[in-house]
Amino acid sequence: MPAADGRVHELFTQLGIEIDPQLYRLALTHRSWAFEHGGAPHNERLEFLGDAVLGVVVTEHLYRSFPDKPEGWLAKMRAAVVNTYALADVARGLGLGQALLLGKGERQTGGADKDSILADATEALIASVFLSCGRDAASRFVRTLMDPVVEAASADGRATDWKTALQELAAHRGLAAPRYEHTASGPDHDRRFEARAVVGSTHYAPFIARSKKLAEQGAAELAHQQLFSQS
């Protein structure tokens, strides 16, 4: 197995998961490493399967945990939980970055902390658990990883479309439609986007995120909170 951080294996032990060592290695093998080693297998097929397993487990959990919420809310919550940025943070919590098999160029340019690579590896790892131990074990693994993410997302209202909410509030107050100003910083592999909502002549507090879309949602939430509090 790759020299992974012990947190991954501690979690497997806690959950009673005995993963196939070859599948584990494959889950952490990026195509850049495979390319440098004569076209060896890499984790993209596992990622495809893991994405499906992750989606089913999280969707079922949301369906059962929030029986009074409509389909639209559930869909937004799933999108807030099952996305590249959330999965990358999960991977960082597991210490997957240094366990990844990456090509020299990819590692030199920060691939071990690149959101897309970490998220893909997380999905591939889920698939490797599914293939090694079956659906019940994969469900336990996914729930252990994602339940805290679901709890945090439901608590801070990430299922709310704040851009729509801000637009509706501005219209109700007879104000101009919101617009957004943007800046970006950082290297390509670790880009940060700053967005600021502007309503009429008022510029609201900025919000920084790993994507322009998330930055706009955060900026809209900040503006909505401030505008709503005004009499």
C-alpha cells in the first residue's frame, strides 16, 4: 500500500473494513502517475463507481433524515454536500494528499492538495470499499465521512439559494437587481475567488471561496442578512 496517513487505516479498523490492498492502491493512483509508469491502471473507473455509491447513500440519508423537506430542498442539500470542494475537505481530513500516487509534474504543482484530485480519490476510495466489502460497509464508510458534512450544511442553510433570496428581497424593497463584483487570486491549482454583492449603490461584505459560484452564494447570503436586518 502507499505510505498513507494512519487516519485512513484507523477508520477502516473502527468500521471493520478489510480493504483489498490492490484496490486501495488503485484508488489512490492518479492518471499522471499511471502515464509515467507505462500506462498503468489508475483510479478513474473507481471514481465513476464511487460517485454513484456516494450519491445513493447521501440521497437516502437526506430522504430519511428530512421527511418534511420538499424535493427541491433535498436536491440543493445534496449538491451542497456532494461536490468537489466538500469531498476535497473530507480527503484532507483523512490525510489522503500525501498518500496519492502522483506524477512528478503533478506533485510539483501542488496536485496533492488540488481539490479535483482529492475529491476524485475520495470517490475512488468509496468504490474500493464497496468492491472489497459490499454495500453495507460502503454505506457505513460514506455515512462516517459525510454525516458531519450534512449536519453542518443543514445547520448553516447551504440548501438555500441565497442569490435568488437576495434578488427577491431587493425586488420587495423596490431596489435594483443585485449584481456581483469578482476578483481571483492564487495559483491555478489553488485558486480563490472573492465576490461582493452590489445592490444599487451599496457594496456589501465580500466572501471568498474556491469557486466563483460558491463565492457569489456566500456574498449573497451576507448581503441578504444585512439588508434583511434593515428596517
